[in-house]
Amino acid sequence: MSNFRFHRVAAFAVLAVSAAWVATGEFASVGSATDETAAASTTLAAQNAEASDAPKHTVAVKSPAFIDHNRIVRISGVTKADKKTTLATRMAGVIAELKVSKGDWVKSGDVVLTLDGPEKIAAVETAKALLKQRENEAANLEKLISRGISPKTQANDAQSALAAARSQLETAQAELDRLQVRSPFSGVIDSVSVEEGSWAPAGQAVADLLSLDPIVAAGEISERERSLIKAGGEAEIALINGRDVKGQVRFVSREATSETRTYPIEVTVDNSDYTIPAGMTAEIRLKSDPVKAVRLPRSVVTLDEDGNIGVRVVDEDHKIAFVPIDLIDDTSDGLILGGIPDGSRIVVAGQDLVTDGELVDVVDADAEGSALTTGAVE
């Protein structure tokens, strides 16, 4: 009876120990690390095998020739007169003669207006008569001195009197000239502010005078463009009436405007036929110095992960790389791009299907930028 009880107790003890061991889960760790490592190795090997077996993208590439191209800076502008001034009287008086009207062409030095001034004319005539008298006196005295009749000391007095008479005539003539208003340069009378016969005080505005040859196209360039444009450079002007003319940059400001932080520029255009008026809207196309660039279709331009604009190229190992570009110009024949290294093989088809560092197959592209081989881009 005691033996039976002992066996029952032993059996229960073994059962309890076994249950506790199973509950701990220690049995599951036996060989588990080895199994997981083997499984991971198998998965990686499968992925590598799958990647090596996957077909590579095929891209079409092109190695364009480099060209020297003038960067074009396009700005809005307006035409204006080369010179503009307001003619004014230099003294007060009644307007005796007004020789111009609006739209008249005048040459430099032409009389525009004359004030009435009979006393000025009389003063000139008096000064002329006095000068003539002093000249005769000096000549007669010289003869007397040469004969020994008059002393030589009188010659100095005669010359002084002669000089004073000349000065008096010059002063009277200057006062007479102040009665007239003359054109300081050739141009067109744009407006007239007075009437003949009216009283004009000193400084009275008489007329506005414009010089339209050359005509000037004026605009403003940005801070970024300031270093590209120089005085003496070429420019093209597209007038709003559809006419295109050529010009030359004559002025680029060295100080930006406080309001817009832009730099005023001026382009002169030949206007000898006076067919270009002042105040006409125009597009000014400024040419910078030539830069090294390539011409490519617009479709080759793409963006990298950071949103930078550029092109994709294929290196010697047939791997894709991204190259940032400088957009120099946009022409009807394509984009003019700078910043591309010499010898670059530029992806012209399939560039949006590949990523940086990707290994690709490469085919040449024709002049149109499409793959020569059918189905080349996958």
C-alpha cells in the first residue's frame, strides 16, 4: 500500500515539473536562431536572384555639340526721347515774334521766340558807333605819333578807350541776344505754352523740345541680371506695333531703385526717319556675352528628389546621374542649357523612368531625341 502511494506521488511530481518546463517555453529556443538566420539568408538570396533576373531600363542618350550662345534677358520697357527740355525766356518782355508751333522741326541754334526790346537794339547801335569812333581815334593818333607830332604815351590811353568801347558793344549785344530764345539742339516742338503779343516774365516756359534721333528704349533689369548686361552690348527691341529694331546698350545704372531694387538701363535705336515715337511700349531683349551651352529638346529636362531642375546623364558604368542645369534661353528650336560637363551622355528618352545610381542599358538617339531601336525605352 505504501509502495503504491509512493509511485503516485512520484508520478505527480514528474508531471508537475514537465508542466512547468513547458510553460516557460524554453524548449522553443532550441535551434530557433539557426532557423531564423537560414530563413533570412534564403529570402535575401531570393531577392538578389530576382533583382539580377529583372530587366534593366533602357534609355536613349545623346551627346550634343557645344555652342557659344548669348544669354537673352527680356524686360518690358518704353521708348522715350533722347533729350527733352523746356525752353524759357531769359528776361521779361512782350513776345514780339513766335516762330514755332507744335510739331515743327527745328535745328540747333534756330530762333524760337523774340521779345520786344527797342532799347536793347538802340544800345547796340550806340555801342557800335562808339567803337567806330575809338578805332578812328586810335588810327589817327598812331599816324601823329609816327610823325613825332604826338607823344607815344598817348597811345596807351587810346588803346584803353578802344578796349572799353569793344567791351561796351559786347555787353549791349549780349543783352540784345537775351531777347531771343534759341533751340539748344535739333528736334521737334512737342508743345507751345505762350502766344505772340503776350507778356512773358523772366523764366516763362515757352515750348517743350524733344530730340528723337536716336530714340531711347528704357527699362529695368533685376539684381541677378545686372552682372550680365554691359554698356555697348547688343539689344533687340520689339515694339508693340509689331516692328522689330536693333539697338545698343548705352547705359546701365550702378545703383538700384529703392522701390523695386532694379537697375535702370537705356538702349539707343537709330530713328533718323523719326518713325518711332516716344512713349511706345516695347519688349527689350538684351544680349549678354556668349556662354558655352548645348541645345536640347524641352522634354529632356526633369526634376530630382529635391525639386531641382536638371537633366539625367549616363556615366561610364552605365549608371544614371543627375546634373543641375542653367537655363540660358528658350528658343523655337529647343532649350539652350548651360552647366553640362563636356562629353556628357544626356538621357533624351526614358529619363523619368529611372533614378540616380540605377544601372541601365543604353542606345543612341537620333536628331529628334527618340530611340533608334524599336522598343528601346522600357
